[in-house]
Amino acid sequence: MAQSMGEIMNPGSVVRDADFPDAPDDWTQEHAVAAAQADDIALKQDHWDMIKALQGYFARHDKPNVRELHDALEEAFYGRGGLKYLYGLFPGGPVAQGCRFAGLQAPSGAVDKSFGSVQ
């Protein structure tokens, strides 16, 4: 089933990275590396796991709610320390900075300082 207008208009024109099947059409790993380098972050496997988790979550939810996304990330990464662990990986905020690296638009409230996120 087509996931984007590009695939509908030009079937077969969008080549997906097998490691990131839920990535936005115009996203590449190089985009993530460049965004991370701009923030002085060297992406390691744990970062890629988070990027993949964000892309998968956004693929399953049309308009993600930041609180529900936080809860989902806390659960998904519970064994590694949950959100506290993710804030260590993404000091700019796991949702705000993670979405930027993943080529996604962060849900509203993800960069609201009163909510506890970091800019």
C-alpha cells in the first residue's frame, strides 16, 4: 500500500531504506548525521534505535500527542532507563531533537519549556 503522495503519483519511485522502513520519503541517514553534527552529537546505535522508534510511532499515528509519545518512549526504552536515558542521548529533548534527526515534525508542545522539554 502506498504511504505517500509520491508513491501514488509515481509508483516505485520512492526507494526506502530497509533499516528505516517508516522514514519520511525525503529523509536519509545522512540528513540525521548532518543534523546531529550541527548539535555536536555523534550518532551511535542507541540514537539510531530512537530515530527508528520515532519514525515507527509517527507512521502508526496521524497526529501524535506529545504526552502519549513520551509515554510510548518511556515504555519502549524502559530497560535502558526510559526518558532519563533518552535525555542523555538527546540533550535537546528526545522528542524535539529526536524528531529533527528523524526528519519528522515534532508534535506541538514538544518544545514548550513549561512542559519540561529542552530547546
